[in-house]
Amino acid sequence: MEIGVIFAGFGGQGILLAGKVLAQAAMERGFEVTWLPSYGPEMRGGTANCTVVVADEPVGSPIVDRPQVLVAMNGPSLERFGPRVAPGGVIIFNSSLVAAPPNRRDVRILPLPMNEIAQELGEARAANMVGLGAVVKVLGLFPLEAVTEAMAKELGARGRERLLAVNRQALLRGFSLA
Amino acid sequence: MSVVKTEVPAGFVPVYTRPKSLSEKRFTYCPGCHHGIITRLVAEVIDELGIQERTVGVAPVGCAVFLYEFFRCDFAQAAHGRACAVATGIKRANPDLIVFTYQGDGDLAAIGTAETVHAANRGENITVIFVNNQIYGMTGGEMAPTTLPGMRTVTTPEGRDVRLTGYPLKMSEMLAQLDGPAYITRQAVFDVRHVQMTKKAILKAFRNQLEGKGFSLVEVVASCPTNLRITPAEGNRWVREQALKYFPLGDLKVRD
Amino acid sequence: MKVLMRGNEAMAEAAIRAGCRCYFCYPITPQGELVEYMARHLPRRGGVFLQAESEVAAINMVYGAAAAGVRTMTSSSSPGISLKMEGISYLAGARLPAVIVNVMRAGPGLGNIAPAQGDYFQATKGGGHGDYRLIVLAPSTVQEAAELVMLAFDLSDRYRVPAMILADGMLGQMMEPVELPEPIPLERIPPKPWALSGAKGRDPNVASSFDLDPHRFREILRALWDVYREIERNEVRWEEYETEDAELVLVAYGTMGRICKTVVRRARKEGLRVGLFRPITLWPFPSEPLRKLASRVPVFLTVELSAGQMWEDVRLSVEGRAKTPFYGELGGVVPTPDEILSEVKKHVGG
Ligand SMILES: Cc1ncc(C[n+]2csc(CCOP(=O)(O)OP(=O)(O)O)c2C)c(N)n1
Ligand code: SF4
Ligand SMILES: [Mg+2]
């Protein structure tokens, strides 16, 4: 088993963080995992993406040409990575920012109003966690607690209790909507 | 690289336009970065002197690396720190050209110190624009030779400790001691008055070259709001209240 | 306990655990995190972190610290490594141990900061002037990067030959779980009687690569090459994956090596008998094991992020016993497993 997940969106949407939390959770639950970010001028240009591979044997390619899961947090990311998703895979996209759903019939398409949900929770920056919650459900590899614990580790060090609580809510919303 | 398009609506008269020696490419600098102002001033001076077609620029390695995209002039992209040597080669090969370099503090005053000092000492007839933002902007905010004492950077996480890493390097003061240079000045662009003074200095530095007077350097004390994690307005204040303590403005050497 | 770490950070931590007490650097992408990690951690753990005014200065600081008998390291990426080449040649000539990390990016010139493998020749064939070699280790995972950094310090000390870690931007930037090796207590590091420690009660020690007498210098170099031959006998490392029944073996190192592992898995799923040979030491190059494999494998497809550099060593090893096609990408472009797989299919199973 080797599952590729791509998170993509604007810089500032917490794309890299969402991927990192997933990687951390997968590691804690005994999986092999690799997290590879986009870096350099691409990020200056305002876009960001990262690839997470979760596997039960040592990860081969850190580059994923046919992801099983895509989380597209904006339109350009959906356009860029949508066509690459493996048949039978899942496209989770941010319907708050993307008007038209991707034109594919061979994958499961999951629109999530990530920004609206985050705003309802009173923290615009939590949109990424809505996406991540949905990924956890779709993968079905480990319970949501694995991710809430990993997130607490990531954010806890930065001592933001309120943010933690809101993010937990956001994860849960994403998880239950998927 | 994205492009700037401006259309003048019918009935309007443009009073502030893009300098002719700039291309239509959008600057890649961060919002509020002083590089943007300084780059534009150089272009305005080239326009005013009418030398665009005989000017050759030398781009550094740093946030100004894309200078060759921004200008409508011939350009050489130099290895990190070597701009003054490359400029020397161009100027010696064809003295009719107007040759300028545009360099950051890491580029000019760390890795390129030797090239800069020796070009100045030879009185090389070139113009040097030196953007001193007290940090390595492009690589993500490491200490520069000009970083202020106590200033936190990613390589001085506890603040610059002068006992371990020395003091802000006063490159212009050093160069002013040499017999070679014709003009060494330090300016800033944190408010309109200073922007205008900087422009005058750049104009003089290019005129010097046209008149064959020799090496002219304009240091501009600047801010990098991105790596200092402050707003552009705070960046202006940073320069005025912090940086100028170590880098006082004014002419350091004028040979007439 | 496993921790999730970036390649750059794992290499920095491994160096500290290997007893590196002097680290000199000049910032460059994509190895910035290594520099930052050292800035944050090394001073607190009793070491020296110093940002030099250039790579030229940094490598010569390494020369000084190595001569003083301390475990020392510098790191950079391609353009910066070019500047270090003079110093590396002097380290090799003066028989000083040191570790140099190159997190490769695309060149020549300023190129870009995307991952590449265009510095293979520079690393394995000299790079600087003169007749010398470096021990060159090529990790493909973050775990292996940490282990090879520690090994690099040991080998470099044991043979008094500088060692280089040849990684690339992908490995530097990626995060993976790492089981960090236990720190080496400084007192366990073998003493260095040749170090410049003050000529008290002994004849002076000199760190030098200078000898005006060609005959005498020849003898010094002959002794050096005896050491290189010993390294070639003892230190060759490589990994073979699914080679037993392979009709085609991919030859790739570093991150390309692991990408090719995915290619092997996909090929096997389609019933193609494909394997992987991954050199871990690039110098000494695993020529013997590759030559042995060539007596039963008809095709070796070398895959690199370059126009074909290690490819030359593959061909020299195989010595015409098998076909040796090449597939590479330039400029920082990384081929996908499927792209490599379709290249594989041109040579096998048809
Ligand atoms: C030989 C070499 N070393 C290091 C680098 C990495 N590098 C790129 S820009 C830069 C420093 C930029 O700082 P500065 O010159 O102050 O320019 P700024 O971005 O602040 O304008 C460095 C170290 C390089 N490209 N080449
Ligand atoms: S990083 Fe700093 S110096 Fe570079 S463009 Fe941004 S604000 Fe300007
Ligand atoms: Mg700078």
C-alpha cells in the first residue's frame, strides 16, 4: 500500500502545515511517510503545495504523479492537479473559492465550503483543517484523534490554545462532511 | 513573469508614468520593499540622461537578481558578489558603454568585498548602486555583514552578538578612505525628501561616469519588511530610527 | 523513537551527534534549514557556529578547524560548492578530515534551486585541481542521510580523507520519520596525533599540501593513493532491489534511486522483471558488484537528474557485457515514475 495525497492552494492557506500534520499522524500510527513541499520562488509567486505519501513499506518516490487524494484549496490548484488524480481517487475542493467542480467522472468529487466553515468557527485560518479532516475520513487509515494529537504537537509548541480548539472543530467538520 | 498594463482613460493626461528604460515586467519584490523604489530611481536617471541605449547593467545574486527582466537595457547576470569584476570587464572592453552594478549588502559587502574594494581602488569608471537592507533578503533572512548589533536573524537567533560576529560593516566609510573612488555617498528612501535626495545622488553617480571621473557608489539604507516581519510603514521607521544610527546619511567622499 | 524531520535538519542533527564541534557556512538555497538548525542548536551544545563572508572563507575555516583536530563540517549547494573546490583540494592534499554537504540544485551557473544531480563529476572525479578523491556518499532517504553523515565523519577521520554527502534539493526539503543514531561521546573519537595542538614535547606538526621536490611529492601522493585503494577495497556500499531475476536493472542514486524503486514496483505489477542497483558510495563506485550483475543482466538503464554523469562509471563497470542506455532530465525537472517506466518498456519485455 502506498497512498499519495496532494495539498495545494495559495501561500498562507496553511497548505504545508496540513500536510505536515497528516505526516506526523501517520508516523505516530506506525506508517511509513514522506512529506515533500514545493519550495522557493514558486512560493514567492503565491502558490504552495505539498505531497504526503503514506505507506506500509518504505516509501519509494516522494514525487506523486497519480495522487489518490487531492485537496485543492483554490481554483488554480484544482486546474493543475485535478487531472492527475488516479482513477478511483478523491478530489476534495474548496467550494468557497472554486465555482465549477472538476470535470471528471472516474473519481469521487467532494466539494467542501472550507472558508465558510472556518469563518463560522470564527477562525479563517482553519480552512486547511477542514480539508485535512475530510482526508482522514477518506483515507480511513487511522482515527481522527491521531490527527488532532499530531496537530496539538505542531501548534501546541506555539502555545495557542484557542487556535487548537477551533482547529479541532474544523477537523471534525471536515471529517463528518466527507 | 507577470506584466504591468496601464491604460489611460479618455480625457486623462498621464503625469506619472513608467520610466521608458523599464520593461513592462512586474517587479518581483515584496510589497513595501525599498528595492522597488531604488530600482525605479535608477531607471528614471537613465531616462533623464538619455543613455538607455548605451547602458549595460550588471545584476547581482539577491532579490534584485531579476533586474535584467525589469530594465530595457543590456544586462549581464553576475555570480554572487562578482558584479564589480564583471562590470570592470565590460567597461574595459568597451569604454563607451555606461556600466552600472546594483548589489545587495551580502553580495557587495560579504562575498564580493574583494571585488568591490579593488574596483574602487582602481578608480574603475563605473557606477555602483548598493542596497544595504541589513539582511540576506533572498535566501530567507540570514545575517548580513551590515546586520545591526542585537538584531535577530535566522542565523543570529539570539540577536547579533558583536563578540562573535563583529560589527555592522561600514563599507562606504572604508571605500571613502581609498584614493581611487570619485564619489561615495549614503542615502535612504524612507520618505519623499530622501527619495529625492537619493535620486540626485544616483544622477551624480551616473554623470560622473559620463564625465570620466571614475568609481561612484551610492549606498541606500533600505528595509526588508518581509524578513523583519514588519509592515512597510514600520520598515520606513526601522530605517530612520534604527539603521541610521549605524549608517548615518551623507556624502563620504566627493572628488571634483 | 522516531521523529519527523527535514533532510536538511536531520543532517545537521546527525553531524552534532557525530561530534561535529565547528560548523562554518554561507547561506544558500535549498540547504538553508541546515544552516538555521546549526545556528539554533550547535552553540547550545558546546559547538561553534560561524557564518562566513563567503564559501571560500567557510571551507578555509573548515581547513583550520580540521587541522586543529576538531570534527568539522560545512554545507552548501552547487554554486557554493564550486567556490569551495580550491579549499577541498587543499584539505585532500594536507590529509585533513572534514565533511562537506552538497544539497545539489540545477546548474550550470546560477541555474535554479530545483533538485538536480549535475555535480556528480565534480564530487567524484576531483572537482578541484590535482590528483585526489573524496569519499562521496549519496543518501536517498532522510534516515539514510542522518546515518551517512555520521559515517562520513568516521570514514573521514579513519582515512584522513575529506568526505562529501551528495544530496539534492528534494532530500534536503522533504520530511520523513528518522530514528536518530545515538550521539558519539567526544572521548570516543580517536585521538589525532597529527593535529596542530601546540608543539609541546614533540616535533612541530605541519598541515600542508606543498612540496617543491617532485620525487618527494610523488611519494606522498603514492601513499595517498594507497589509502584510496584501501578505501576502494573496504568501503564500497550499494543497495540491490529485486535484481535476482531482473532482465533490466535501473541504476540510480540518491532521490532518483528511490523514485526508481517505485518504478520497479510498478513494472513488477505489470509482470516486467525489473530491478534496481543503487550506489550508496559514489566514490568508491561499486564497480565490482555491478560488473558481477552484468554477467546475467542484459540491460542497465541509468537514470539521473543530469545529462549522464554516473552513466560513465556504469559503462566503465559493465565493460560492454550488457546494454547501457541512459535516461535523464535537465534543469531541475524531475521525471515521474511513469515517465521512467515508459522508458523501461523500450528496453524490456518487448
Ligand atoms: C556562491 C553563492 N553563494 C550563495 C548563494 C545564495 N544567495 C543568493 S542571494 C544571497 C544573499 C542575498 O543577500 P543580499 O546580497 O543582501 O541581497 P538582498 O536579497 O538582501 O537584496 C545568497 C547568499 C549563491 N547564489 N551563490
Ligand atoms: S525579501 Fe526583503 S529585500 Fe527581498 S524583495 Fe522581499 S522585502 Fe525586498
Ligand atoms: Mg541584503
